[in-house]
Amino acid sequence: MIFAPIVWIALATGLYMAWNIGANDVANAMGTSVGSGALTLRRAIIVAGVFEFGGAVLVGGNVTETIRKGIIDPVTFMPGGAFGADGPMILAIGMACALLAAAIWLQAATLFGLPVSTTHSIVGAVVGFGMIALGAEGVAWGKVGEIVASWVVSPLLGAVLAFFTFVIIRRLVLRQEDPVAATVRWAPYMVAVVGTLLALTFAYKGLKQVMPDPHPMTVMLASLGFGGVAAIAARMLVKAPEGNPSGSPYVYVERIFGGLQIVTAALVAFAHGANDVANAIGPLAAVLGIAGAGFTDVPTANPVPTWVLAIGGAGIVIGLATWGWRVIATIGKHITEITPTRGFAAEFGAAVTVLLATKMGLPVSTTHTLVGAVVGVGLAQGIGALNLKTLRDIAMSWIATIPAAAALSALLFVTFRAILL
Amino acid sequence: MRTFHQLFARSPFEPLAKHGERVHEVVQLLKPVTDAFLAEDWNRVAELDEQISRAEHKADEVKEEIRDNLPKSLFLPVDRGDLLRFLHEQDGIADSVEDVAVLMNMRRTVLPGEVGQAMSKLVDKIVLTGEVWFDLSQSLPDLQEASFTGPEVTRVLEIAQRLNDLEFQADQLQAILGRLAVKHEEEIGPIGFFFLMRIANAIGKTANKAENTADLLRMMLAPS
């Protein structure tokens, strides 16, 4: 019973979605680093693989919970609910269909070269299934509204954070009489901030392994300690270039920032894994939970098991290894107009925003947040030229994706329910 | 998501510096063509006119490419109009050098020694102005890299000030050349005088255009 056909369908499409995230979406997170020359392709893939997986497994639970049971209330599908004994099976079919619909829509969009967000597809698909199964009142519109609002807020917040990060870099480094010395001086502090933030996201979970209920103060101190160690490492690694630099000092500034950008690239990969693994694993977690209960109950109390998150993380890494590296190489070639100082600011702004959304359990689009962050750097006079038509494309992908994924998911659900029940 | 890399358009600052390089190649031919003209080596003048025309065309190619890549939808760190005007003025430097060569090649105008020396002095000043302008033009990518702040701005503003001074000096030398031309107007003849004035104007225009690029750059750097 555990390996009923619906479980296989959910597992296959869930893995496909994870593969797709690794194959296509990771490229955007790493593209700026490869484009600016901060990371070679090989190193970008290693950093992305490690941190995407880490983010998915360590912090991927929050958003997964939202997709699993935040958009439509699973209580309605319990044996005592509206559908009686069929309830759990109906929810399993619906979630599998939502995954399948999102996967088909993504594949079709890719074929036609349309820019489509994985996050928007899966949220639209779950809403579509919910509306057909329960009617409009069955969907938690409050939560959906929160998610949609986060899609507007996250690029804006990414832009604001990146804007100020770049303004700070300009003030501390670019405006200085000796920009190279200023970079060497401030680099450890920048690494400390990024390191502390990274540690904060998983310190609580990590400390829980060794102590029952870590105090917030302990978490904070441990994170600051991690940031401090990273800063000391940076202090030892970052050195002013030998000899008297002839010509532009900014060449050296960028070279040093290339090293710093590895840290923000890792942060972006971590944030991306943490937020986006849910797109593949959220519905799958629901199906696996129901299957584990023999299709007689909808378990909601337990958090998503780590091994399920690990499946998602592994799927992303496989996508990265089999196809994603190609996309990273292509995108890296196109993004040569962004230098490490700018990449650092944009990646920092985007990663912090996505991590914040992740902590709040909100599925956001990492790519849109990055786009917002890059525009933020542009507004701070940081980038040579930006093509703002892209923003229109993004708006269009929003308008198209949500109803399309919802309709497709509803159609698949009606079909599969007729076949399987 | 293929949108992300489409967000990045080609930065116009490196191409502007490249256009500056091409224009500089034209400016470097001003001295040789003037020398040949004053030495009445008409074959050499024709040869250099041709060479200048070809170099100017190469600069035009870069200019067109920059214009084609600057649609209105682009978001730039400085005003698009200022950038396009900068390009126009920079291109005007090469155009006026070409005008000089065309006029020198058009008619075998022979000048009295004193007038020739004044023209030579004016051209030397223009060549110096051209070198200072070239430094300014080549600083564009660094300015963008420094995000239009810091020591790079101070340096560029100093260069711009020097260009203003040089243009003023060139104006004075052009006036001297004019006065000497009037002094020798009988000897030069009416048609020769007409050509001489037009040549002097074209030479002077080179400095004006170089000064205009400096003024436009100052406008781009003005705190918004």
C-alpha cells in the first residue's frame, strides 16, 4: 500500500521537479559569480552542490510545511472530514497532480523559452487542486495572499538591501583614496556579517543535536563565533597584491572581492536550496506522509522528515550535475557586465531576503529576488546598463503561470480521481 | 528562468573608450598631415587624407554600434542623453580632423613662412589637447567601476579643467593665425585666404569638441 501508484507518480514528479530546480534555477544563483570570474565553473558547481544540499536539508522544512499544509487545510481530508474514508487518498492524488501539473507547465514553458518560476508554478498548482476539491472556500486565501504579497515584497526588499550594501561598499572602498587598502581592511568585517547570517539560519537546529533547548543567546553567540572565525580566516587570506599596482587600482579591488563573492555565492546557494526544495518536496512530503499512514489518515503533527528533504536536496544536486552546469556556463558567459563588488552586493541582498522569507515559511522566487537586487545595485549607479524590459517579462510570467498551473492541476486531479477512486 | 541574464545589457562605457581609441588614431594623423601640407609635399598630403578618412570611418563604425546598443529601455547609471552627446562630441573630434585633411588635399594652398609657423604652433597645441582628451576618454571604464565617486572623479575633473585651459590657449593661437593671415592676405590671395580660414576653423574645432566632451563628463558627474 505504501508503494501505491500514486506514491510512484509523486516520487517521480517530485524528483523531476528537484532535478529541474538543479538544472535550471541554480544557474541564476551562481551565474553572477561565474560571470564576474569570482568562481570557475568547477568551483561554482562544488559550492552550489554543497550549499544547495545543506540549505535544503537544514532549513528546507519551513517552506515545505507551508506547501504541504499551509495553502489547503489537510484537516478537511482526514477520515472524519468532508470526504470520509476517501479523504487521505484524495489529498494524496491532489498533491501528486499538483506536482505533475507544475512539472508539465515548467517543461512546456522551457520548450517555448518562457521565463517561468518554479515557485509560482507549484503554488498555483496546489491552489488549483484545492479549488476543485474543496471549492474556493477550501483554499487558505489568507496564506495565499501572504505568499503573493511576498512575491511583490521580496524583489523590493532584495533591491533595498542590495542598494544599501553597494552604497556601503562605495563609501568604504570605492570612494577611498586607496581602494585596495580599504578593501583589505574591510573584507574581514564583510565576511563576518555574511558568516554570522549563514550560521544563524541553522545554528538552532545544529545546537539542538547537542543540547535540549538552546537559548536564543547561545544561538546568537555560536553564530557570532562562526562569523568571527570566518573573519579571521578572511583576514589571513585577503592580502594586498604584491608590488606596485600600475594602472587601475579597481582591478585589484575586484580581484579581492572575487574572493569575497564566493561567500555570498554560497549564501545564495544555501538560501535557494532552503526555499526552493519545498517546490519539489512539499507535495511529495504530503503524499509520503499519507502513504506512511496506509492512506487511512493525514498526519499533520510531525515535521517533514529529514530524509524527505534529503531526497529533494539530492534531486537538486543531480540536476546540477547532469544539466545545470551547462546552464551555469551559458549564463556565466552572458553575465559579464557584473563585477565582484556588484555581485557581492546583489547576492547579499538577495540571499538575506530569501533566507528571511524561508524563516517565515514563505515560498518566494529566488530569481525574482536576485533580479530585484541587481536593479537595486543599478539604482545605486553600480551597473553599466540594465535591460528593464526583463521586469515586464517577469510580470507576464506571473500573470500566465498561476492560472495555467492551477487549471492544469485541476484538470489532472479530476482525471486521476476518476481513474484511481 | 531565462530572464535573469537578459537583465544585463552591454555596458556602454568600454565601447565609448574604444571609440575614443579610434578617434585618437585619427587625431594622431593631424600633425603629419599638417607637416606635409606646410612642406608642400602634396603626394603625402593625399596619402594622409586617405588614411585619415579610413581611420575616421573605423571610428564611425564603433559609434554606430554604440548607438544601436543604447535603446531607450536601458537603465543607465548616467543620463542617456549625456552619453549620446558625449559620443557625438567625441566623434566630432575625428570629423574635424578629417575636414582639415580634406581641405589640405583639396587645393594646393601655399602659405608664407610666418603663417605656416603659426599654423604649426596651433596644431601642436591641438595635439596636446588631443592627448589630454584621450586620457579623459580612457578613464570612462574606471569611472564606471568606481561608481562615479572617489579619487577617480577628482582626477577626471582635473583633466577636464586642463582641457578648458588648453582650449582657451588654442583659441588664442587661432586668433594669432588669423591676424597673420590678414597681414599676408595679398600674398595668399582670396581663394587661398578662404581655404586657410576654413582649415584654421576646422583645426580649432577639434579643441572645441574635446572641451565639449569634458563638459559633458562633468555633467554626468554632477551629484544628482
